Amino acid sequence: MKRKNEERLVSLAILSPTIIAIGIFVYGFIGRTVQISILDWNNFGNFIRKAKHYIGLKNYIGLFEEARFQTDLWNTLYFTLFFILGCLTIGIILSLILNNKPKGGYLFQNLFLFPMALSFVVTGTVWRWFFSPGRVGSNPHGINLLFQQLGLDNLQWGWFTSTSSVFNFNLALIAVIVAAVWQYSGYTMAMWLAGLRGIDEQLIEAARIDGASKWQIFSKILFPMQIPITLSAVIVLAHVSLKAFALIYSMTGSGPNNVTDIPAVYMFEATFRSNRYSTGSAIAIVLLIMVGVLIIPYLLHSYKEE
């Protein structure tokens, strides 16, 4: 008993610096952000004077009444939805192809994973060059120039500078979604490929002998067995989509009429460019809640299963 107590004390002593650091630099800062979000610190004077004039939820209410923030929420919804669908679709198709061990499969596997080694800043910069529209018709750039050289002038358009929308979906987001899917579809491929190679080949062979088609093998055997992996991928991708600040800021910024704006970009501009510290803090807390809504149910489900 004495030895167990000593081991616990040693373990606590080893972990205590990490626990203290997390308490201060994570939860302490979250608490401070919550406090600032309910203060009237939306001008530099109040911030310098540290005037603690609490206004409750007025910053949050005003935030949700702003047209820009409403646009940000729609952009986040559509970006997350199509980003996840794109990564899953391309990743699953690539994993099924590579699972058949084609010639040069390991080379292509590494090529598909390579974009994940890049930062979102690099990805945004490269794809900005690619989708830079120039002046459509007279002086096109990027992919629009390629369309002109191929005689496909009708396909030229403004890409991330377009202000067109369909059902509150700003079409300018298409370019950003393509860049994000390019970077993270390899992650889904790797997850699925690892799962596929853990499935007993005899099970697949038995299904083939019984006359099952490729689609039936996929829909009745492979996909159901890969649901836990797919769910994990969805959670991670959704989390990534909410933190795509670096990609969007380096690629498009908020765009004309905020067509590619997201809460993280708005938070940065409100806090560090407009000195609206309370508004920026409120946006940060809303983002934290959005991440929590995605992560906490998954963690609870995993904990119950274990």
C-alpha cells in the first residue's frame, strides 16, 4: 500500500508541470476570453484603461445580428459539408484502388499523402496563383488562361472573386473547397487503406464466390466495417474545417462582400485590426462551442464503448 502511494505521488509530481501549464495556458486563457467577451472593450480606450464595464451577452447578440457573421456561419456550414464530402469521396476511391495493389501503388500512395506535409499557408498561396482569375476575357490568369488557350472561353469566371450565390452558398467558396480537399483527401485515403488492409481477405473471397458484385462487397461488407474509421475521419475533418483560417486568409482573405469569410478571419480582423476585443473574444468562444459540439459527443461515445 505504501509503495502504491509513493508511485502515485511520483506520477503526480511528473504530471504536475503539464497539468499546471494546461490549467494556465488553456483553461485560464479560455476563462479570460469569456470574461473579455462580456465586457465593453470594443474600442482601444476602454482596453487601455482596463475599464471593466460588464454588458452581459450584448456582444453575442450583436454578433448574431450582424450580416457579416451570418454570412460567416453559412460559409462555415457549406465549407464543412463539401470539404468533408469531397475528402471522403476521393479518399475512399483512392483507398479502394490502392488496396488492389496496382503497379507503382506505393509511389502514388506517397504522392497522395504529400499535400498533408504542407501548411495551409503554402496550399493557399499555390492555389491562389492557380485560381487567380485576372480579367476574364481580356487578360485571364491561372486556370482561366488555360481555358482560353484550349478554346474554352465560356468556362472562364471569377473563381474566388465571384459574388454569385445559390441558396446562401457563395460560389467563390468552390476554389477554397478544392484546395482544402486536395490537401486532406490523402488523410481519408490513409485511414481507409489501413482499415481495408485489416479486413480478412477470406471474407471478401467468400462473398465473390457467392456471386456478390463489387458494389455489393463495398456496400454490404467494406463500408459497414469501416464506419468507425469513417466517423473518426469526419470528426477530424470537421475540426480542421473550423480552423481553416490560414488557408482562407492566405488564399482569398474575406473576399469581396465577405464571400469567402469565416468566423476565424472575422475574429482576427475584429481583434487586431479594428480593436474590437470583446467582439473578437465572443467570436472565439462561439468557435470553441462549435468545436465542442463536434468533439465532445464523439469523445463520450468512445469512452462508453471502451
